[in-house]
Amino acid sequence: MLHGTGGDEDDLIPLASELSPGSSILSPRGKVLENGMPRFFRRFAEGIFDVADLKYRTTELAGFIKMASSRYGFDPNSIVGVGYSNGANIAASLLFLHPGVLRGAVLFRPMVPLVPEKQPDLAGNPLYVSAGLTDPIVARSETERLVKMLREYRADVTLNWVNAGHALAAREIQDAKIWFDRTFA
């Protein structure tokens, strides 16, 4: 579970319980502070990411997941990333820079975090992208660009547009749960 800017490790626990009741949950807190608000990586401005920091933090998160799987005894090949906003962006970065760390992902309000130097092979990765039609932060074109990239990298992408802004809507959580149950049952 990867929270958005200003969130913490507790924010998405109810969402995890909704999507996959009974599953183990790994929910780290972003280590970067922006005006006192936790994030997973630095940015220069809204939608303009510090790519060097993003790459560093993505590698750091991949290492944390590997360490946690050993420490807590869960199968590292069974991890499905669920991220919202900044958390969705670092989950996408994990897919791009460390393919294989995530078995699949649910990305709420993601943007293109970076264009990887080497095209990852995401064949067999089921991904659910949920975007708001009236999102003032993530433009529709940005979501479409990300989905196009993921599909070019051979991921199995389901795109869900909701009549919402940047905040999550109850209906899209229900839709994500249906997809999750169908995909990982």
C-alpha cells in the first residue's frame, strides 16, 4: 500500500482490507518530506519530478520489499502494489525500473513517473488504472500516455475512468475490488 502526498502508512489500510480481505499488508511511509508532508520521492513542482531522486527512492523501495519479504516470511512473487497519486507513481516506477518486484498493481490517479532508459517486459503483469475525468492534477492525456506505455511494455492494463476529481470515489473502489477478485482469485 503506497499512500499519496501528505498521507502515511495507515491511510490505505481500509482500502487494502476492502480490495483483498485477509491478505497481508505491507504499507511503508514515504521518507521524503514536502512542507512536512510525507511523499515517496521529491518533486520540483506539481507534476515535475526529481527523476534522480525518483530512481534512488524506487531502488530503495524495491530493496525494502525484498528485505520485508525475508523478514516477515511472505512470498516476494505474490506482491500486488496498490498506490494512490504519489504512491501510484512510485508503483509505476517500480514496474518500469524493477520489473518483477510487483506481480501486478492497482494505480489510482497515476502519472508517467519517468520514461525508463531500458524498456521493461511487463508481460503477465495485470494492472488496473483508475483515473478521474475531472482530476485537476492528472490530465486525461497523462493517464492515456501512461496506459499506452504500459501496454507497449506488454502489461495487461484495465483502464477505469470515473466521474471524479483527484479524490477516490466509492464506486471506483468497488470496481477495483471486482477486478482484483477476478484477477487474483
